[in-house]
Amino acid sequence: MATCKLPAFRNSALLTQALTHRSYANEHPEAGDHNERLEFLGDAVLNFLSGEFLYQRYPEKPEGELTALRSLLVDETQLAKFANHLGLGQKLRLGQGAKLQGGRANPNLTSCAFEALLGAYFLDQGSQVDAIRPWVIAQFETVVDELATATKQLNPKSLLQEQVLLRFQELPKYRITSESGPDHDKCFKAEVWVKQQRLGSGQGKRKQDAEKAAARSALAGLEAITEAIQPE
């Protein structure tokens, strides 16, 4: 990953808040607010910009592939890497306990700090997405091609399981619905289900191939399926 720099802030107080962990604020009441509200805002901005970026960069990719790629681009592991290249771990204001527990190298803390930094930068630029988009895209550009290659290598069943767990908190269930043809040329048909709803279907010469085809089908229409399945 190429070296990235912190954005230039007009209001240094916002940058300081983005780098202030709750543990420090608890020990130093005079320090002002910690960064959790900024983290909430940054997460929302990050999800919008990552979706927009991938939509425009990969016009040929279906929704399921874009969803899988976005999950890699903005997950804790990747955000912690962004934070590391910005040196956020060393810049964080941490309480003594958090320091002793290795907070500066904790991916959860540093990834949250990255989101808080983005939220602070958004506010610093007058809540104008256009003003912060170039800096955010510069971060994405350093890793997106590598991540896109990684998604191609992932098993579609693994990708679907990740998304279903994230959205519905349960595992997808596969069913072989039919089997036809002679032993040397079988054709299996499979379906994948969650919460009594069929997510997708597919076929293949082996049961495993049929299940993979069903997973690909489900990934392609996951957004519409998510809207159709109401929380229990």
C-alpha cells in the first residue's frame, strides 16, 4: 500500500476529537468529547462512498460481487490497515489501561479511529461529500485491485455465508431438489434458503457445483432479498 497522509484540517479540534478514545476522555474530563459519535458518522459516509466508488469503477460486476468486494474494502481488517498507514495508532489519545492492553495496535480501536477521522473530516469540510471524496478514494485506490482479485478466488458459498450472517444472523441452508441423468453424466439442482425464503437456485454435475451455482444466484439478488425478508 502506498504511503497516505492525514487530510488537512481547518478545525484542529475536530481532528483532536477523532483521535480521542473514550478511555482517555474518562481519565481526562477536561479533554472534551471522545470519538464515538464521529465514528458513527464516518461509518455512514464510508459506506456511501465505498458503494459509489465500486459502482463506478466496476460497471461490469453484478450486485453480489460488488457487495462482497465492499465488505472486504470497509471491514475492520482493512480499515485498521488504512489507519496503520496513516499512523493513527500512535496518534490516538488513550487511557493508561488501553495503552497497557496494546490499544495502539488493536485493530478494533484503530479501525474505529479511521471511521472517526472520516466523520471529523466530513464535518470539517462543511459536510460536503465532494470535498472529502478525493481523499477517501485515494485510500481505496491503494488496495481495491488486490481485493477484487481476492474476491474472485473466494468460494461463492463462503461469500454468501458471510453476507447472510451479517444481514440475518444465521447460516444459509442448502437443499438438493433433484437428481437426474446417468451415473456418468449426473445433473443436480440445488436451492439455498434463509428464514423460510429461497435465496437462489442452480445446477451442476456435482452436488457441490449445484450448491455453488445456487450461492452465486443468491449473491446476485441479495439486496432485493434483504428488502423482502422482514426481521422477526
